[in-house]
Amino acid sequence: MKFVSVVIAAAGLLSLPALAAGDAAAGKNKSASCLACHGAAGKVSVPMYPNLAGQNALYLEHALKAYQSGDRSGGQAEVMKAYVSGLSDADIADLAAYYASLKP
């Protein structure tokens, strides 16, 4: 029974990238406020900020939603919360798709 649960969980994880449904072109248009900290192509020049280029889209979506809800704290969380507070789920999916589409 435990083996079956592990197989089902693994199959679910493998299908996760298919769930990311953002529009990378729209995300590029929405990324202007991200550029100051995360760089023009999602690659930073200041090491205190993370590179976003090539990052997993679902990870980015979850991270942005966690900033919105306040589930992420510390570091630059309050700054991020201010930037993402007005984003819709579609905006977040688009930004995630855009940054995931870039070369790391």
C-alpha cells in the first residue's frame, strides 16, 4: 500500500509543470517593476537578490503568493509584499512563465 502511495505521489509531482499556465509574453510586459532588483533578464548584479531566470514556474508562483499572503517573512519579504500585493493570479502565472522561460 505504501508503494502505491509513493507511485501516485511521484506521478503527481511529474505532472506539476503542466499545471503552470502563464503567458510568458504577457509576463515580460508585466516585469518592469521586477527589473530594479532582479535584473533585465532575470539575472542580478547585486548578490542579495535572487536570479529569477530559469527558475521553476510553479516555485515562482508559490513564492509570489506566499509574499502576498504574508507566509514568507524576513529578508526582503516586506518589500516583495508591497510589489506583489496588487497582482492577480493571472499576473503571477504570467510573471512565473516569463522568468521560467529565460536562460539561467
